[in-house]
Amino acid sequence: MATFLRAEVLAARLEAMACAEPEVGNLWRSELALAEAVASASFEGIRISKGDLLPRVALNGSQDADPTSAELALSLIRVLKAPGDSLARPVQTVRRFERAAGTGMGPGVDPNEEPHGHRLDDAEIEVLFAELSPGDMPILSAARAAAGYAVLSERANPIVERLIFMAVDSSLRGRAARGTHPEDVLRGLSGRVDAHWVSPPALALSQRRFLPWSPGSETGLMDLGTSLARVFEAEVGHFALSRDWLRGGQEAAKGRGGRSRMADAVQAFGTAPVLSSALLAETIGVSIRTALTLLDEMTDLGLLKEITGRRTARIWAVPSLGGRLAARPFRRTRLQCRAVLPPAEMHETARSRSRDQRGASMQAMERAFTDLETALGQANALLISTRRWR
């Protein structure tokens, strides 16, 4: 109870901060989407780092990373930045996640091999989301939905489980503001975030030490709650860095002549933190030459970082995000490789499960979540009565 109450309180603090300062919240979530997508792909034994994504987008020099792995991470970033409303349209949301997660396959996987596990039909997906409502505890409800998908699909695609977790977390904290999402020419690295999530499960479970993603087990659930609480504390600091960037840009724009477009450029990068000169010119309605002048000025002021390292077709980013994109390639330890690559026997076991066994697993999982929710409700009632007595 203490673990999840602490996690929910810290998450609510971040949610309130992002709601009070939407521009800062957009910058913060843009960086978090990048980090979570790479962490989620790495959980499945796919070697990819944040630094591998820019060459794929910018076609900049050699590409050491597997292109399919990079495409998977970019696909995950796009759906994380605009997950849709899982409460109003659960089937469409989950199908979109399944397509996104299916764009990449791990090394050594035969694309012609029949996938293991059970593909959920529309009715089964609707049941997973049927009892969710905006008043529910976001983290616990998100874990329940992810665990339900895991049981019914026989752990066919843990990446989809984590996307469901974040989509439910987003929907329970606030509905998506727009129905359509314009295509980002930088493949997800730019563009506004249309989501309200604050809980990145893969990033949390891989921060200090590697912990398995298992939202349907007692140990996995407690590891998730503890790890999320820890990562929330760190993200408060990252949120402050995004706030400092925005304020620094606004201060730099003050006192300039009436014809200066510095303020517009700062606002453009606050909305889409990775831009080329052509995209900036189109966004704020200036010529390419004016856009390049603004980009050079902002780079000299430390507000931007040129991340392609070339003289033509350059791309700029806010420094914090630019630093992530320029990070050194991630190297997985032997322990992590053994931990995330499931043995063949696990797949055979998953293939052999019957629908009746899945139903029994779902019932056991539901009882565990119900017991936890009951205990949390009792704790909440006790806290309320204590405050009234005081």
C-alpha cells in the first residue's frame, strides 16, 4: 500500500506540474518518450540506443544499428507521443500498438515464422478496458490492463503491454485534445506530444538495475511501483531543466526589436524540440535565411544544439534532447542479455495454453488486483478520517 500510494502521489505531482505549465510539459514528455521507446525495445533484447535514431532519420553517415531496430524505436516514439484515447476507442488503440510493435523484430527472428501466443479479438480487448473510468488510480489501473493483455495474449508482445500501460495512464489523467495527428517529417523526433502520461515503465525498471517487466505477478507489480516512485523523483529535476530552458529562451527574446522573431522561434522549439531550418521557416513563416540566422543566434546563446555535425541539411534540438540523441550507443551486459531473451521452452509453454487456462489466469490476476485495490481504498479512507479528526 505504501509503495503504490507513494508512487501515485509523486505521479500526481508531475501531472500537476505538466498541467500548470503545458509548454514545459510538452518538452519534458518529448524527452521521456524518446527514453522510454529505446528502453522498451531494449527490454526485448533489441540492441538500440538513442544515438542510433538520428542517423536513421537524417541519413547521416554510417548506420551501425540494425535498421529494423531503429524503425521499431521510432515507431514506438510516435505512438507514445500520440497514444489516442484508450477508454473511448480501445480496439483501435490496441490494434495501432500491435502494428507499431510489429514493425521491428529482434535479431535472429525469422519473419516468416508463425508468431507465438494468442491474438486477442475485438471483444476481448473491449473487456480489458470496460471497467476503467477517469476516477480510477492511474498506475494500478494501467498495470491491470497491461497484465490482462499479457495473460490473454500469452505474453506474445510485452512491448504492446507497456504501450497499453502508458495509454491507460494517459487516458485516466486526461483525454487527448485532438483527433488527428499531422505526420512528423522527422519520424517522431519532432512534433508536439498529445498525451497525459507520466509513468514510463521500461525506463523505470532499467534505471539503476535491470528488473523484469511482469505486471501480473506480485513481485513484478511491487518492483514496478518502487521503480516508478524512484524515477518520478528524478523526473522532477528533468522537468525543472525543461522549465529553465523555456524561461531562458523567453528572456533572450526580450528587449529585441519589434521585427525580431526570436520569441516565435523559442515557441516553435518549445512545441517541436527538434527542427531543421526549413521546418522552422515554415512554422513561424520566415525565409530560410532568417531561420538560419535565428538558429545560429540561439546556438550561440546555448539554447540549441546542432546535432547532425554537417554543413548541409542540418538539424537542431534543445540541448537536453540533443544530448540524448547524441548519446553513445548502448551496450547491453551479459546479465541483461540473459534476462531479457526468453528461452524457447517459454514460447512452447505459451503456445500450448488453452483459452480455459487463460481464463483461470485472468481470474487469479483479478483477485490479486481487487485485494490490492481494497487495501488501498481502506488506507485512503483512514487518511481522510485522520485529516478530518485533526
